[in-house]
Amino acid sequence: MKIAVLGGDGFVGWPTSLHLSNEGHDIHILDNLSRRWIDTELGVQSLTPMDSIQERTRIWYQETGRRIHFHLIDLARDYDLLKGWLASERPDAIIHFAEQRAAPYSMKSDRHKNYTVNNNVSATHNLLNAMVETGLDAHLVHLGTMGVYGYSTVGAAIPEGYLPVGIDTMAGETVKQEILYPANPGSIYHMTKCLDQLLFQFYAKNDGVRITDLHQGIVWGTHTDQTRRHVQLVNRFDYDGDYGTVLNRFLIQAAIGYPLTVHGTGGQTRAFIHIQDSVRCIEIALKNAPRRGERVKIFNQMTETHRVRDLAELVAKIAGAKVAYLPNPRKEAAENELVVQNEQFMALGLDPIRLAEGLLSEVVDVAKKYAYRVDRSRIPAVSAWTRDIAPTLDRDPEGKALKSVS
Ligand code: USQ
């Protein structure tokens, strides 16, 4: 298949591009390299040394004889360029990762909120609009998030996208329907993914666009089989307070002797998936496209759930780290249960990589190898969800005063 990977330079996009190229697909990465610009804006860098996208693809060709093509296109801004590219290249499938994906970054300031909404919603809409306009019947696979559901505890498992409901009619009957599970975003970033869902629902119904939406949990780990093939194919690894996600942050913190930064009581339960499983799920989703006219296919792309403080205790045990319980920069439930259905991927053959001490130690080893690249001052999470929360974030986990955040 000819596959366009939008956002193919990112944390999940890059290993996905390698995985699918290795399977023999013709891969075209479309990316505006915004993630690299955001690193510059924030004054941070990936823990692992990353080469330019052109260098990465050159090394891939050298190692495998397979070409990955790169096109510098900003989906949210370059509508005509995108439409022209789709019209001439006519990919069989499109994987859409091209969105600003960090909740804390999206909550940093009014400017970051605007950027996240404008970028994410325009990118998704431009893409759908251009697909229809060019008459392209490609299968669109979108990387969504478990966060659209809001991790609520109602004593029932979260279904895969759709909730069966009974509606009482005026005639006194109960009509059964399946509706999108009520959206309940916890950040501006998560809200954009809820808006994406509605765009998908409309374009599938109105224009018959074939769409799969993957509601993914928190990704952990860094290597996949393909990124391991050469040191210059290494994946990015974020540890800073905006882009670092919880388990990967704990692992790097443990590696450099920094207290593990638990927000609040650590009673938040979240869904997780290993990076290798993430790329496998995308391959499975590609092989199981919906038919034209079918509603959006939604998969829960996660393999297990964990409570944040349990993860901190596990990492502390393996690596001998201290745990710091900090004021929570986010407005979120202090404690929640989370049960999630993921039967669809399991039925299609996913054999999950479970969180295990061996794999955690592997990431700690990567972190130790590159520990000299860590800027400890970028570890604290200082993006406050509300003005009231900002003044509570005045100390880092080592007790040093932090600059006040407004
Ligand atoms: N947390 C800590 N300490 C930290 C970092 C985070 O306790 O140092 C807590 C947060 O307060 C939160 C939980 O860990 O309760 C998860 O935070 P996270 O930064 O690991 O994940 P999140 O902001 O939800 O976002 C990440 C990805 C996003 C994806 C989402 C999947 O950045 O792109 O959509 O995970 S999910 O969480 O399932 O919605």
C-alpha cells in the first residue's frame, strides 16, 4: 500500500513509519516538524539524540534498501499544498498523527490554547475536506486518545467508542441507539480530540469517508524492533514537564536520582500501552478498514491500566528512587477507577507486551546512557490548569524555589 503518515517525525509517527516500511509499504511522511520547533521554544531536547528527518530516512535506506519519502507540509496552514499532494499521490491509506499532543503544553497560556485548537482542529478538517474534494477513497486512521472518555468511574467498563442507550419516545416506546460515548475532556488538548470525533462522524455519514479512530492510552517505552536497527534510527524520548508522559518520566527520573514526581496522591488511574504494541495496533487497524458508508470504527488502543502511585512505587523498587508527592498542576480527579474494553484488538491478534520489570529496566538503561543530556531544571511540571493552581507550584521536588508561573 501507499501510505501517507501525517506527523511521521513524532514519537509514535516515526516508529510507525519504520514498521510499515519494513512490512513493504510505500511510506510518505508529511510533517511540518513542529515538534522540533516546540523543543526549541521550550528550551528542551529529546533525551535520545535525534537526527534530522532527512538523515533518519537516509540511514533507513542504507540499512534496509527501502525509501521513506519526506514532504514538508503544514496540514493546518497549507491546505492547497495538501490537496495538491493528495490529488497527485493518491495514497491508499492515511495515518493522521499530525496534532499537538501534550495536555500540559496546551494549558500553558492563552496563546498555547489557541495554537493547540487552531492547529489540531484545522489539520483534521483540512484533511477530511481535501480527501472529499479530491475524491480520494483512502482509509483514514487517526490517533485519538483515551482522554475523550474522561476516565470516569461509573462502575462500568468504558466501551470502544459507542454507548448503547435507550431513548424514551413520545409514543411511550424505548428506542435503542448507539451514540458516541459522552465526551469529557480534561485539557484543551483532549478537547481537540473530542472535536475531531465529531468531524469524523460527520464526514463518514455525509461523504462516506472510511475512518478508524484509535483511542490510545499513555505510551511508554522508547525502542521498537525497527528503531533498534541503527543508533541513528533511535526514537525521541521526552522527559520534560510538558511533553514527558508519566511512566517514561518516572523511569528517567529514577535513572538520574531525581525524586519521582507524583501529582497529588497519585490516585489517578490511566490506561497504558507499550510503543511496540502501539505500532502493531496501527498495522492491525490498517488491515481492518471499515467499508464505505460504515460509521467510524473506534478501537481502544490500550493494554493495561495502572494507578500513578503504584507505578511510582514499582519504579522506586526497581531503581531505588525516592517518591515525591507534589501539588497537582492539573484539575483532575484525585482518585479514579478505570476499566476499559479492548476486545477488538485482542480478537484481531494483538498479543500485548505487559509492563514488566525487565522492560522497565531497559528504559532505565537507555535513560542512564543519555543522562548527561538531561536538564534537571526542565523536569518540574509547571503548566497550571487554572490561575488558582499556579501559585501552589512554587517548589521543585528537590525543594528549590521555582519561578512563579502566571
Ligand atoms: N502525572 C504525574 N506525574 C508526572 C506526570 C504526570 O503524576 O510527572 C500524572 C498526571 O497528573 C495524570 C497522569 O499522570 O494524572 C497522566 O499524565 P501524562 O502526562 O502521562 O498523560 P496525559 O497528559 O494524559 O497525555 C498523554 C499523551 C497524550 C495522550 C494521553 C492518553 O501526551 O497525547 O492522548 O496520554 S490518555 O492519558 O489515556 O488520555
